[in-house]
Amino acid sequence: MGQKATERIFEIEAEATVEVEAGENVAGLEELRVKWLGRKSELTGILRGIAGLEPAERGLVGGSANKVREKLEATLEARIAELSAAELETSLSTDSIDVTLPGSPVRAVGHLHPITRTRRLIEDVMIGLGYQVMEGPEVEHDFYNFTALNHPDDHPARMLQDTFYVEPGGGAPAEVGKQDVLLRTHTSPMQVRAMEAAPPPLFMIVPGKTYRRDSDATHSPMFHQVEGLAVAEGITLADLKGTLLAMLREIFGPDREIRMRPHFFPFTEPSVEFDVSCFKCGGTGQLGKGDRCNLCKGIGWIELGGAGMVDPNVFGFVRDAGYDPDSVTGFAFGFGIERIAMLRHGVGDLRLFFDNDVRLLEQFS
Ligand SMILES: [Zn+2]
């Protein structure tokens, strides 16, 4: 019985080897694998039947069957590798490529830049609060950028190292001097332009590009600001606080609080800087078990921008347009759009927004 089984095993090896070596394609070889080595193959049957053999014969039959199985597997793999290479070679040399078909995977259509999305978010929130969105010139007169905003002649922001000045064109009137035209250093000039254009009440925001001679991880020579201005009878600092709170809760979440700290700006009096409570640690300054929050540096507050009540001196420049400092009051605020985007998206370096590296931009799709 054992003798017969061993003979049959070597017959199987011979027959299978002939068939495998004659195989002409990969699919056909897979069928041969099932036929000779599969669960229902004769060889597998022999191996299953070993238990019924005389104990003395089991080792010989089992050993032979396993050896033949391994040899057949190796022969199959070798033949499949040989045929795969040949099939690839054939398809590469004969298949033509339709270059008009879309690539695979299809490239996504582009999307809005994170700064644009942040600006639109802020605009949506403020439109919801009844504000109109205005735009103003980026090349501005000194009068709107500084003088009418109550900056004295010797204010440091007027110095060449802070402000980009623009050579007046050949057609400019003689009285336009070398430092009368500049790239606006803030969006605030539109406060004056908007008040010149329409009487109170006025509720408007101005998002846009501004320019200063600054460049590091949190400053860029070109950056975006949003200016806000509200003027009407009886506006108070409490209205400013309520407006900032409503806006920042829309942007950073309904649980945020704000605080205002005394500060100085030439065109507001009193002036404040405003902070929002940290959305990472919930304003506690700590994460988990006593670890200092890295976003607010353990303070619990994040500095956002400047604000204040419009200085009566500013109304003095637009008194003729209906802004009598004795009858109207107002507040103004301003902050950087990049700062909001950096905080919302955890971007550590402002300059990344303007490198236009798609590896960064694609993360905002
Ligand atoms: Zn924090």
C-alpha cells in the first residue's frame, strides 16, 4: 500500500511538471495549481490518507508527498514569474495610451485659500450683526492713513522704516510730496473715507491687504486686516464689548469669553487691546494634569487685536459729513486675518500662507 502510494506520488510529480512547464499564461497556471496542489487534488488526498497507513510507512509517504508538493510549488512560481514578465513586456509594447483621459486619481479642482475662507467667515458673522462690508484703496494718502486718524507728525509709524512710501507719479500736483502717498499700514483709513461718504448711523467692516516693513514668523510685509467701525448716537464701550464677544464666539466657539486691557492708539480714546479666552484649554491655562497650555502659554487668554472709542479728534475731520463729536459716539476695532487663521488651523508660521506650497494648501480643502 505504502509502496504504491509513493510510486503514485512520483508519477504525479512527473505529470504535473510537464503540464506546468507547458503552461502558456498566468491564468492557466493558477488552474494547474488548483488541479495539482488544491484541496481536492490527488496529492492532498494522499497526505490526508496517511493516518490510515501502517505506522512504518507513514514517514516515507508523508516525506515524499511534502517534498513533491514543495518542488511543484517552486516550479509553478518560477513559471508564473517568467510569464508575468513576458505579459507585462507585451502589454507595454502594444497598448496605446489615451492622453486625453483624466489622470488617475482625478485631480481635485482647487479651493479657496485659507485666508480667503477666514475673511469670508468674519464677513458672514459681521453681516449677520448688521454691518456692511466695504473695501478701500491699498495705495493711500498720508492724510487718510495718519493725519485724519490723529497721528501727530512725529508718530513713529510715519517713519521710513515702518511704512512703504510710494513715489508720486509725474502727473501729481506739486503739493504732493515724497511722503504723501504710501501703501496703507492698516485698514483704518477707510474709517475716514466711509464717514466722508455717508452720514451716521454707520456700521461697517473693511477687510483687506495692508503693508508694513516687517518679516518674521508672525509678520509679513503684506498681511490682511479687518477694520470695524460703528457710529451712532449713544454708542458705548459696552456695545464694543458685546460686539466683539458675539463675533469671537461665532469664530472660536460659543463658550468663549473676552477681556479688554487698557492700551493706546492715536485714533481711539479710551483704547483697549482685546483677548479671547483660550479655546484649547478652555481659559484655564492648563491641559490635562497640570501641563501648561502651549497655545495661550499658560495665560488662558489669546491676544487678538486693538479697539476703542473713536477719538473726538477723528470726528473733527468729518464734522461736515454729519459727525458732530457732541452728538455721536462710536467704536472701532481691528485685527489680523492671518492671526485668526493661524489660531483656527494651528499654523505656526504666518509666511506659510503666502509660500503657496500645495502640500500646505491642500490641507484646507
Ligand atoms: Zn490655553
